[in-house]
Amino acid sequence: MEKAHKDGKFQRYPMLRDFPIRSCGDASILVGESLINNGFENLWYVCGTHYPDNGDNEENFQGIQSHAWISVGNPFDNRSIIVDITGDQFKNDLEYNYYDEPVYVGPIDWFHLRFEYEQSDVHEFNGINGYDESTRNTMHMLYRIMDRL
């Protein structure tokens, strides 16, 4: 995905134009599709929310940040493995201790623990075809771009 971004392949697609910044949801869908195509099962899409420690709260929404990744195994099970290719979008942010892992594959770590999620923030990932037609078409096109590199 990084190569496609550097080669300008995503310029027409606003959701990945600034990869990895603000692209975790769509990037996670593409990673999940790649994992399925390589034989992985029991995948989950996780979208957590971080509420800052600076006194802001849920009611005023200031400083609230979401982040998405794929979990291999149920994310509520401590044995699951996180696959996150956009964590480095926070590399310039003190709130996230300048987290700069461009690719993280492993158990839940301090960074991902900062993002709270409930059952409603998580769904079993069954591939691109599980989305609406517009999303499917766009994601299939983006996946083909990546797959050709």
C-alpha cells in the first residue's frame, strides 16, 4: 500500500490520498481482504475511540480520535492478533507518544489499548463483498491497484 501511495496511484481516491493519515478504516478493509485471499479466517474489523486525557469529554467531542485495524481472532479475546498498517499516522502526536509503527502485527499493545471499543464498534470481517455496492466497487478497484504492484 505504501508503494501505491508513493507512486501516486491513490491520488484519485480521497480516502487513501494522504495514506496513512485519515485512512485507517479503508486501509483496514484492504488489509482484511488481502488476509482472506491468503487463507486467513476469523477476522474482525475494529474501530476504537480515544478520549483525550486533557479534561475533554464525550459530550464536547474535542480531541476525540478514532482508529481502525483488523484483528485476527475475536478482539475481546486476549489471544487475538492486531494487524494495523496506519498507526504511524500518529507519529507527530504527543497524545499518542509519537507512535511510529508503520506496520504492527502482534498482541494488543499500549497504543491500541488507548482506543476503547464495544461490541457495536467491532464486526466480523468477511471481505469487501460484505459492503454496499459503492464501497465494494471502490475497494475492489483499490485492491486491484495494490495487487498489481
